[in-house]
Amino acid sequence: MLAPLMAAVVLHEYAHGRVAYFFGDPTAKSLGRLTLNPLPHIDMYGSIIVPLMMFLMPGGFIFGWAKPVPIDTSKLHNPKRDMAFVAIAGPLMNLFLAIVSGLLLALFLYIDPTLAENWPPQAGVELRGDLLGMALVPLFAMALFSMLINIALFAFNLIPIPPLDGSRILVSILPPKPAMALVRLERHGMLVVIGLIMLNSQFPILSMYIGAIRDFFFDVFLSNI
């Protein structure tokens, strides 16, 4: 789970920095953040503590985030317009990774249609001991988790609540007054996001939203399972 998670969050932030650099902002590059090396992107809480705590919780699911790439909007060629491209670059990278992961899953299942019976591990099903199985089952598991985590990051980051990417896209589209009102919400935005997550068990709007996108991917890439 850890390798696909790190790839998803690092490439998400790299995409933000790369597009910002394309539009004239060298801040991420000058600070050494325009790199695929995961070390400069690691956030102590989001990349280590939170994933470890979630892994130790029942279910063993890992989730996390990397350090946001610094963006200086004043250095963009057209700050209002270009920031929309910078913001959407991260979710689009996750969408791309989800599609690649789905194609890999389809390829693995084409090579060995029985892989779905071996992951996740099921009672009464013996672990694969053959060479092909020992190679493909871990790769299948990584591709499956990669698709799931990238779908979640793509969908979640498009929610138009600060500081998520969807809000930055919306700010670039809205007229000045509504845009400034949304920017002022950012100081409380993370509390709104946390509240949305906490209320999900009672009002599963978030789960339904992400689940609809996940189901679409499963229908496209894994309809033969």
C-alpha cells in the first residue's frame, strides 16, 4: 500500500509545481520541490504519522498527503487564469494514475484471470506458491490500491472547499466578490473538510460521491471480475 500511496501524493504535488513553473513561477524549483524524489515532499504528519495510525486501525487502510508545493501566484503570467491550471494539475495527475492502474489491472487479469481470487486474501483460498502467482499477486494488489487511492484523491481534491484544489479552480472562475468570499473561507476550510469527513458515517454524501467514480472505474476496467 505504501508505494502506491507515496507515488500518488508525490506526483500530485509534482504536477502542481511543474505546471506553475510552466506558467512562470519558479518557487517550487528554487526550493528543490520540483522533483520526483519523495523525501522533500514528506510531511511528518500526513506522510508518516497519519498513514501509520490508519494502518494500525482495524481494516489496515492507509491514507495520507504530502507537503503542499509552494506557489507564488504573483509570479504567474496571468495569476487568476494560470492558478486554475495549477490547481487542476494535481487531480488530473491522480486521474491519469488511476487510468494507468486500471489498465495494468486489466492486463494482469488478462494474463491470469484467477488473480481476483487471491487478493484480497480470502478464507479457504491458499496463497499462490507458483512463480507467476508470487510475481503477479503483489503487483495486482499494488495496482488495485493505486487505482483506489488515486480515484479518492482525484474526487476529494475537486470538492470546492478551501484549501482543496477544487476551491482554487472555483476562485479562478468566479467574479471578484464571490472569489474573495471563498478565499476568506480558507481560514476555516480545513475544519469544514474535517467535519464533512466526520459526518460521512451519518450522511454518506462523500462516500456516495467517491463511490460513484470508483464504481465507474470498476465497470470500465474490471467488469470481468
